[in-house]
Amino acid sequence: MIKVVDIKAIKEDLEAKAFNLIDVREADEFAAGRVPGAVNLPLSELASRYQGLAADKPYHIICQMGTRSAQACAFLDSKGYDVTNISGGTSAWMGALEQ
């Protein structure tokens, strides 16, 4: 079962860089604004690029609302990665978005 966490509950861990944050929105969405510390790996490219991720690290996956990140989590979980879906996505982020 995929772990799910609300973005408001992870703000401190995110600031402490306690995990790797992957934003699976498309590059143009990512460029328009992202949660600080996020790295872009679009869902459309995930199947061809996921092997570049370290298999021994935890990842939190985010998108705009939580749907694409859930799909990405299901895929990565099936490949043996430790993933957590961030519900609410960037739309629920209460802080400033980086550009």
C-alpha cells in the first residue's frame, strides 16, 4: 500500500531535507512555480528515467493535486522504491513557490 501524507504535515521535514522531493508535473508547470527543494521528473518521462533514482532513498512525490503523484507512486512502488504520495499537491502548499 502506498503511503500518503498531507503537505501541511511535512513542512518541517521538507525544510530539514529529510527526504527527496520529486515533482511529477510537466516542465512548464514546474517552471511556473514549485515547492522549494523539489526536483522535476515529469510523469510522462518517469518510465524512461526512474532508474536514475537511488533505490535506497525515500522519495516524496508531488504534483498539482495528488493524482499524477499517486500514479507515479504506484509505478515506483512496483519497482521497489520507498515512496510517499503528497496529497493536496502544490495547490495545498502554504508557503511561497520557487520559480
